[in-house]
Amino acid sequence: MSEVAGRMSIQAGAMALEKSMGGRGMLLGGVPGVEPAKVVIIGGGMVGTNAAQMAVGLGADVVILDRSIDALRRLNAQFDNRVKAIYSTADAIEKHVLEADLVIGGVLVPGAAAPKLVTKDHIKRMKPGSAIVDVAIDQGGCVETSHATTHQDPTYIVDEVVHYCVANMPGAVARTSTFALNNATLPYIIKLADMGYREALRQDKHLLNGLNVMHGKVTCKEVAEALNFEFVDPSVLLA
Amino acid sequence: MSEVAGRMSIQAGAMALEKSMGGRGMLLGGVPGVEPAKVVIIGGGMVGTNAAQMAVGLGADVVILDRSIDALRRLNAQFDNRVKAIYSTADAIEKHVLEADLVIGGVLVPGAAAPKLVTKDHIKRMKPGSAIVDVAIDQGGCVETSHATTHQDPTYIVDEVVHYCVANMPGAVARTSTFALNNATLPYIIKLADMGYREALRQDKHLLNGLNVMHGKVTCKEVAEALNFEFVDPSVLLA
Amino acid sequence: MSEVAGRMSIQAGAMALEKSMGGRGMLLGGVPGVEPAKVVIIGGGMVGTNAAQMAVGLGADVVILDRSIDALRRLNAQFDNRVKAIYSTADAIEKHVLEADLVIGGVLVPGAAAPKLVTKDHIKRMKPGSAIVDVAIDQGGCVETSHATTHQDPTYIVDEVVHYCVANMPGAVARTSTFALNNATLPYIIKLADMGYREALRQDKHLLNGLNVMHGKVTCKEVAEALNFEFVDPSVLLA
Amino acid sequence: MSEVAGRMSIQAGAMALEKSMGGRGMLLGGVPGVEPAKVVIIGGGMVGTNAAQMAVGLGADVVILDRSIDALRRLNAQFDNRVKAIYSTADAIEKHVLEADLVIGGVLVPGAAAPKLVTKDHIKRMKPGSAIVDVAIDQGGCVETSHATTHQDPTYIVDEVVHYCVANMPGAVARTSTFALNNATLPYIIKLADMGYREALRQDKHLLNGLNVMHGKVTCKEVAEALNFEFVDPSVLLA
Amino acid sequence: MSEVAGRMSIQAGAMALEKSMGGRGMLLGGVPGVEPAKVVIIGGGMVGTNAAQMAVGLGADVVILDRSIDALRRLNAQFDNRVKAIYSTADAIEKHVLEADLVIGGVLVPGAAAPKLVTKDHIKRMKPGSAIVDVAIDQGGCVETSHATTHQDPTYIVDEVVHYCVANMPGAVARTSTFALNNATLPYIIKLADMGYREALRQDKHLLNGLNVMHGKVTCKEVAEALNFEFVDPSVLLA
Amino acid sequence: MSEVAGRMSIQAGAMALEKSMGGRGMLLGGVPGVEPAKVVIIGGGMVGTNAAQMAVGLGADVVILDRSIDALRRLNAQFDNRVKAIYSTADAIEKHVLEADLVIGGVLVPGAAAPKLVTKDHIKRMKPGSAIVDVAIDQGGCVETSHATTHQDPTYIVDEVVHYCVANMPGAVARTSTFALNNATLPYIIKLADMGYREALRQDKHLLNGLNVMHGKVTCKEVAEALNFEFVDPSVLLA
């Protein structure tokens, strides 16, 4: 789903920059003679790489920030010199966010709250009419001023900055997302159908990792802790 | 303005394909494993070329139809094999429109009503949830079912096909459009300031062609005819 | 050799589509104004990736099917949006094979018969004059109607579909293939020359894996089983 | 048709380089680690540009020779640095032809015999197993040793160089060629149908230029001269 | 020669940015994680387009300024979104020059002094260690602080900005330049050899335009005026 | 630093080819009509890949030699067919070095003297005025005739071949190199600041590997051996 959300974030951002949404009224790629928008993508993982691909495709001036040298090298090789892959520091984030027309927040730490890399103070000093798409909103967001919105009412404005923070972004492109999910889950479903659930769980540790409850016992550690239940190792129950 | 409208048409179309707008819920570029949308662009001029550039950039499967072999060659050289540049016949339009997820109507005949290349019958037989952006709407549109809409309420649905027919599309990206217009008009303004209007009109025939009224006389033939006034050749008045 | 075969498959397919071979008489890349051929590549491994590179280079409309999401992502990143990388299901294979002008069968399971992914029924319903190149023919082929042919008489026709199923395809480009083989084997030969065979086998487990017979004993498990000999672990003999 | 022939010339050349045809047994693009074939294209017009597009697509090492600086600049801009666009002199032709694995003869002077740019002496000194495709064969060929062949028996060998000199190359891809011809002729046919032949000839000077005989008079100067008939200006007959 | 000078300007600029020359110590393309240099090219003609091609190739962040919308469109189509093609105004020049690490002055008005688009004031406010290459130096330069230098001592520093203003830049790559000149002049030389000078001058008006003196008379208007000689029309002398 | 040195090597080589340095007077990319320089890069690792990226960007004819098939495949995929990725043998090195205008020596064996792949005999037989940049000079160089030079006096000539062998090449672009080093070392500095050196060394084995001396004991094996000190395992001292 990160691929879908990353790709969608750019078309959401393009819309948020339109005049009627409160944005600066800029076309991401400009036109010959007129400057393109500066798009700053925080995080060079799956979300950020897919966002960069779309932003480059629309002709924007793209900066992508990450703390992994390996990720920066991969981005540099994949996009040639069409994105600036910059090492992420507090300083670099501030410099580029304040120059940005569109910021994509794409930093997700699996199973943890996203770090608040864009602060209230940044938002106050961003250009009027600039926009921010917080793709990390499902994990609390990586922008201090962001709170979840819906596809019906996707944006709100703080300090003249348009915020797009739709939870479950992939829902807007349900057809594409459904196929993507099917492709990812089909191998497990075939295993379940072929072997039955016990044997499938025994043979496939990825499937086992996804098991939350069995025989009335909570078999996922994080869920057990969060809800104050006893945790039981699923392999014990399968034996 | 055709460049702005052509580029914007793709982001308008991407939005029109979202589920909440009544669209098929497709991401233009798909994701790895899932098919991209088929975008059919009618007309390979300024609007169509700019639309194609954006659609290719977003990873769509792009077909562009035109009747000029020279235009098709130019498109083929510019986009390599990333667009299919097809000779436009009634047959080709029907085939590709019926397979399309998104149709861009970009056929404009300067100073004349646009031809209705996409018919009511096509619309009836298009895929449910597909979308159409009629960039030619300012000249009557090149789709039989299109009528002008506004940025506040940009789309409507006919036979399950989402129509985006905003008149004055470039208004949504006012900043980009303003700079683009400035760039196009600045040379004339400098001439007017440097020489005065009489000398500027005398020396620059493009400027003269744009003169509509002078000394109370209508100096533009088309306007004179349309409004039933006497036409006076501007060079007579300038002498 | 998979690289050579994959690359050759497209020029073999281009030839098979010529009128004099019984093909549809299509140029893979079309020309400006005329549609390119649709090339469907089954399998996104070494054969398929190299075939895709050539098909894209000739301007064809390329679909590549694979069941690995990772492979699809790699193909998407490598070819940008010049190939459609689609998740392979029975349904997807049928849809794309029936629309294809050229099918490349590139599914090889090392050490096992290739799965018959293109069926007799598919062949019957393919377009007349379409062509199929079965690169997996050395392992039995991944097309139900395929049987091995030679460079002297490379094609035959079943149900109006041209079949190119030359065993040992790389033989046609002997010079290129010889250098490719040399490059792959030279490091082993240098080791054998420098150290003698015993020491070389001890130090290089890839070389050891290639040992089939030693001191009259069969040291390759699969060969021993297939021919009903006793298997002896080569490390025992080397000690 | 030059587009079709130019594109086909590379797949014809690829086949001519195969071992079974007497060629060097080289894959045009090589494989990683093994050198690609050197393809030398004489003439940077429609034939040469289309040939270059295909040769680059297959990964060959491409040199294109032309005497027009404008053509060389256009090729350089279109192909970036993927072809070497070299000014054509007797010296340059000799140097590159002798180093070539595949030569494409694409020099056509409309309405005149093609110049013999590749001489018997060149052929004698070319690499054994190299190949030559003479696209100009319909106008006598631009290679001294070339004579027309057919799709049934397309190649012959002179001094160990494989010659492919099929007259009417586009016939092999009849479907693509037919559509291409239709696209080029359709506008004239519509005019003829709409206006009748007299009015159509009067209004369209390209159509008029194609008129060879009218009212029993030869109206094409070159034909009249070649066949020793009186030439009559068609506009006189139309009046 | 503009092509050679335009291409060389970027490698001259790269050297001028090295620490030992007094430059900022920046690599034009940066490395993954580190920002590339901003290269601002004034003028989108032959010099500027060739400079842009090299700067893009080295991975710099490239802005090109021109006053022709057509030139900007051509640059946008040729370089995709790898350069920002901006309409040139006094304002735009100031903004981009002050942000630049390297400025290429490529504005040449044939037969006239180049306009001083970069002023002393700009130079004062440019970043310390930034560099400027004035390709227009042979026509007086387009930078107020520039004066001609030599290949032996190519640079000097004004207000901490490194100036590279070598007159006759192509002399540094004499071999490439000689071939380029040969290619441009060979057709005339062949004509002179084939026809004699009188006939050649009569038939080729480009050659005639290059004639400066004949029979002791000055036949080039600009030279005659500049040196205060009588001008004689060459066609009179040829008659 | 290999990235910086690899990228710089091409601009150093471009300068070394200039006439005033004793070079052939060639522009790396040629111009339309004139052949580009042949750049031969020995080694396809970090140095070679970055050098190739720049050489391709400048339009040179690039050959890269390596002994790893995987590296050759990666280079082929990354650069498409813009570099020839050739398997490195003594034979291939000799052939390509003798044809080269510019050789980049980029073979570095970490912690060992670089192998002398380009011999005195090669240098004698290279083209007069060709150039060689030995990036491996900090480890003794991979060219028999190379010895370290400085940024003040970067080149010398042996047998008419210009040698550029500056030790510490990245020093010329100090700003870029400093940021690159910062990015690589910052994570360690933060750890040291957060945890103190003992805990940081305990938790991060990469940091520990970099420890040379602790409590008066040499904790780096290579240093201890080279300087004839007793080696003490750092984990003993940390305990």
C-alpha cells in the first residue's frame, strides 16, 4: 500500500496547490519559461521513491531527504540527476522545507509513531499557499500540525499552508489498491486452500507472524501487551 | 495557455478517476504488478503533447491520435516508444476511446467550434467509471455530452462517465499561468512603452493583428462581422 | 546463456512475424501512425528481462508477467513505464496472450520441466498470424504445442500461430555466446591451472557443486538418482 | 515506406549476422561482458534515422554518417550520445565500414540512381562474416556488389560478406506497411471523394504533382522524357 | 565553433570551481547525499544548449535563461525536466545569478558587441568562490567585469568570483575543432576545386557572403565601414 | 571518497586532454560530425561507476572493464547501452587501452597495493597525446609509470602520454568532500555524544573496527604488525 500512497501523494499535492483549495496556484512542472514547483520529499523509502517517480514525471524540481547513504545512492542511480538526493539533517530539512512549494512527509517507522520532522515553527515560516501531504498520518503523521482527514473533505489550512492528511489514501483508487493487495495476499490464500490453516501456518513463518488470535489466546505480542492480555506463542498452540 | 491546460488536464483526469468523484478508482500509473490506466489523447498539438508528457511521466499507457503524419513523427521522436502515436480515423477514435480509462479531448481549431469527435454513443459504451477531460470546452468542446463547469464544481457524470469540463482551466494554477502570460506579452508591452502605440503597431504586425478597436472603429474583421459593425482596416487609421 | 537466448528471442520473434514465415506481417515497433506489436513476455527472470530490453528497444508495446512482486518492482524501476509489469495469474496470462502479436515463453524452473503456461486452447484462440517463441524448449517448453526445432528449419505453424522453438538458440550467435561462456568459466580454469584440481575443488564450493564423477564414483546426487548409481559425497573423496 | 524499410533493415541485419546465414554469429547488443556489434549506417535521412533508432534499441554500437551538419545535429540531439554522428567523407566511410560488423546502406537520392558509396574493394577488406543491408536497392543500391534479392531467398555472400538486398523490403511486414500507406494516402482519397478529381487536383498541388497521365497525355515530366513522349503541363488540361 | 565553446565552457567552469583555482571547491554533480552545483546558463542558443547538455550530463542543477519562448520550448522538449528553462528578465537574471555556483555567459549577437547582462553589482553579490565563464568574450563579453585571458593563464578573480574568459576557447581542443571546421568548410573547398573561384562564388551565395576583398576592392560592407574603405558589391566584380 | 574521486577523474581527464597540457586536444564528447573521445575505465566498482556516469554525461564513447559478471550486468542495466561493459582480461585491457584517448585507472584493492594493470609497454604504444588518470595512486597506482602529483602541478608526461596522478583528488572539491565525509561520519559522532565512547564502541562494531589505539595499546592488527607493536584485542580493553 506504500507504493499506492506514495504515487497518490503527488496527485493529491498537485490538487492541494490549486487556487481553489487555497494553494499557491502552481503547476508542479511549470511550463517552458516558468519555474516548476519545488517538491521536497522527506524519506527515501517505498513511499518517497514512488512519490519521487511521479514528481519527476510531472516535471517538478525534486529534493529527497534520507539518512541512509545506501538509499541516497540507490535514488541517485535510479533517477539519474533528476532528483537531488540529500542527506537528511535537522538543518537540511529546515532549509528545504522553507523553500518548498510542496512537502511530502513519507517517513514511517513500522509499528511506531512517526517522528515529527516538520514542526509548527516550520509551518509558520513556509511560503503562503504551499502544501503538505502527510502520508504517515496513519501512524500519527510526521508533521506537528497534521491530523487525519477524509476523502470527502481532504484538506485544511494552518498558517496559510494547505494540509492533505487523508487516512487510508489508497481507498481513493480502490481498484488499483485491491489488485495490489490481491497480488500480495494470493500466495497465502493458495497455501491456506491447499494445506489447511494448521499446515500452512507451520510451513510459512510470514503467515504465522500475521496470526493474532488462536483458540481464544492472543498470539501477537504487541497486541497482547497493548490490550493487557496474556501472550501465547502460536507455535505452542500449533504443536 | 494551451501548455498549461494540456499539463493540467492529466492531474484533473487523475482526480476524476478517484472513487469519491465517481471514477473507476484507478491510479494512472498503476503499481508494479497492477495495470496502469489507458489514457487516450485526441489531438497531438500543443494541448495533446503537453498532456502526453504528463501522462507518460505518471506511468500511464498513453495513446495519442492525430491526423498529421508530421505531428505523429514528432511525437514518436520526442517520446521514444512511451506513447503510441496513432493516425486518427473515426475507427481508431472509437476503438481507443472504448478501451480508455481516461480520454483527453485536445482538438482545438483556432477561431472555430471544436469538432465533436467523441459522440453520445461512445460515451454510452465507454467503461463505467472512466473519465473524460474536455480541454476544448472553451470552444464548445470536442465531446457531444460536455458542457462547461467551474473549479468549484468541476465534474458531472453522464452514463457513468465522469466529465471534467472546466472552462478556463489555467485559472486553477493562477501563479503559473500569470507568469506564462507575462512572458508571452512582455515583448509587446516593452515595445508600447518604448515607441508609443502608433509606432509599435506600425512595426509589429502581430501586435497589429491583435488590435480590435481604434478611434471608435472596429479593426478586427471577425468581431466586426459577428457584431454587425463596419470593419475598418487598422493600417488606414494608423496612416 | 539465458541472457543470449532472451535477447535473441525478440529478433527471432520479429522474423517469425514476417509475412513469408506465415506471420501477421507486423513490424514490432510499428511506425509513427501505425500501432506497434503487443509483445507478451511470460516470466521476468534473466530470459524475460533481456527479452524485454530488446522489445522495448524496438518500440514494441511490452507486457511482462511474473509472480514475484520483487521482480515486478525491479522491472518497473529498470524500464520506467516502458513495460507493463503485471502480476501473473491464469487469468492475466489468458487475457494478455490472446491480445498478443508475439508471446515469449521465458519460464524456466532450473532442473525441472517447465510448466505449460500457454495451453492448446490459448493457441487456438490467439490472433491468426501471431507468433510464439518458446525459450524454455530445452526444458520441455512452457507452451503445450511446442516441440524442438533447428536453426535450419526454425518455425512451424499450429492453428495459424507461428512457433519458433529452436533448441540451443545461442548457437546462432556462436561468437557472442562463446565469449559469454568464456567469461563465466575463465575464473574456474585459472584456479584449476594455478592450484591443481584437488585444491581448486576444496577451496571453491561452486566448482565442487559442478563435479559429477570422481575416482569412478558419481558425486552428483541428481545424476546418481536418475541413473541409479550410488552417490558418493565428493568431499569424502577429496579428503 | 522509408520508415518501414529503415526499421526493418536492423532486424534483417541481425538475422544476416546469424551463423546459419553465413554471418559472424554475433548478437547486435552483445551481452554484459561481451562487445556489441558495430553497426555503421550510411545516410542520416528517414531510412538512417529509423535504422539508428532500432540499432540503439537493440544495444549495438552505432555510427551514422551524413554530409549534412544539420542532420548530424538533429541525430545528436535525438539520440543523445547513443549514436556517433560522423561527417561523411570517403575516408570516414572507409574507416568505419572496415570496422563494421553490420553496414546499413541508406543513401537514396529521390528520382536518381543511388551513389555507390561502398565499393568492391571495401567489401574485400571487410571482416569475414560481417553483413550489409542495402536499403537503396530499389534505386540500384549504394553498394557496388549488391543486386536485388527476394524475401524467399534474401541473402547471398560476396567475399565472405553477407548481402541482404531484398527489393520491396516493406512487403515482409505487409500489415504495418498497408496501414502506413493508408495513413499517407487517405487525405487524398477523401478529397477525391468529396470534390471529384478535377477540383481535388486543382486545389491540392501535391496531388497534382502525382498525376502521370490525363486525357491520353503524359503529365509527368520525368516519365515523358524517359519514355520519349510529349509532356503536357497538367494545369493546361485542367483549365 | 559555438558548439565546441559551449561544450568546453562546462569543463572550464568545473575546473574554475576547484579550490586551487580560488573556487568554492564543489563538484558540479555533487555526490549522493551532497547537493550539486547550481549552473546558470544565460542564453539558450547554440552555446547555451551545448553547455546545458554537458552540465546535465555531469549531474548539475541547471537553469537556462532565454527570451525566446520557442527556444525555451525546444530546450524543455530536448532535456525533459532536467533543465529549468526560464524566461529571461532583468529580475530572473539577478535572482538566478546570485544563487549560482557557476554562471555561463552565452549571449552572442552576431556582428555586434554582446550585451552586459551580468553587472559589476551582480558580481559583488555572488557567492564567494563561485565562477563565471564568459563564452561571449570574443565579442566583448556579456559580463561587465570580464576581460580576455589565455589558455596559459585562463582565470582571474574579481570580488571573490573566479572569471574564466579565454578568447578562442576552441583552441584548447584543437583536434576536435579542426575536424569541426573542416566539416563546415569542406563543401566550399570542393566547389572551389571543381568550378574555380568565379563560378563557385556565382553559384553559392553563402560563399559570396564570405568574400571580403576582390581585385583590391573591399567587398564586405561591415569591413569597409569599420576600416573606412569604399565598399564594392562583389557581384559587380564577378560580372 | 571513491565517489568524489571517480566523478572528478573525468573532469581531470578532460583537462589533461587539452592542448596546453600536452594532450591530444580533444573534447570528450566531440561535436556533431566529429568523433567523441574513447574513454576506457579499468574497474567497475565505486570509482569506475561514478567515472562512467560523468563520461557518459559528457558524451564520450565509454568502455568499462571488470572481472565480475555481476558488476558488468549492473553497469549494463544502469547505463543501458551507453557504456560497453566488457569482461576484463589481459587481452581486453591491452586492446582497449591502446585505442583509448583517456584511460581511468580505478582498480583499488582495499588495504593492498593496487595491481599494475597498465604497463610501461602499454604506455609506449598508446596514442600520442592520450591521457591517463590514475585514481588508485593513493594505494600505489594501477599504472606502472604513475607517481603521485599535487593539485598545484597535477600532470606530467611519459612517452607522450599525459599522466594525472594527484594524491587526495577529493581535496580539490573540498566543500563537496567535506559534506560527503560529514554524512558518512555523523551517525558515529551522534552515538559517541549520546552514549560516551565505551558504550558506543561496545554497541557498534563498525566503530570498534576503526579503533586504532586504546589505553596505550595498539588495537588495530594491521597497524600493530606494520609498526611492530603488540596487538591487543579492543574488546578485552573495553570489558
